[in-house]
Amino acid sequence: MTEERITETTTPTGDTHTTHTVITDGEGRSGGTNWGILLLVLIVAIVGIFFLTQMSGAEVAKDNAVAEAANEVGNAANEVGDAAQNAGEAVQDAVSN
């Protein structure tokens, strides 16, 4: 409900002043602001989920790279061990002859 009040006052010198006041009880508010806030929250949630999934994928890739490097180090250690064993056998054969 809307109420409109117009008040006229006259000063002792004869000047007239008019005050116009409109009083509303809040009816007719649209829900546009509520929809805007809801849409903003939804967009923030989607962006957050996207970044979390991307960071999770990066962690998996990093873990895989570390595991692969560890395997390569293990293979290199095996090769060094084999070379040392072959050298030891060669030295033993040379001393035996």
C-alpha cells in the first residue's frame, strides 16, 4: 500500500512551502536482487569446483612424475650394481689366470 502526503506550510511573511512525502509498506519489490545473488553464488561455486579439480589433476601428475623418477633411479642403481659385479668377475678371472 502506498500513501502520499502533501503538507503546505505558510510562514508569517506569507511564503508557502510544500512538502511531498510518499510512504510505502514495501510491496512490489521484485526478486531481481535475490536472483542476482543466487546466480553469483552459483558462478563462484562452479569456478571453485573447476579450480579444485585442476589442482587435483596437477597433484596426480606430480606424484606420477616422482614415481617415474624413482623407478629410473632404481634402474640406474641396478645397472651400476651389474657393472660392479662384472668388473669384480673380470678382476677375479685376471687374478686366477
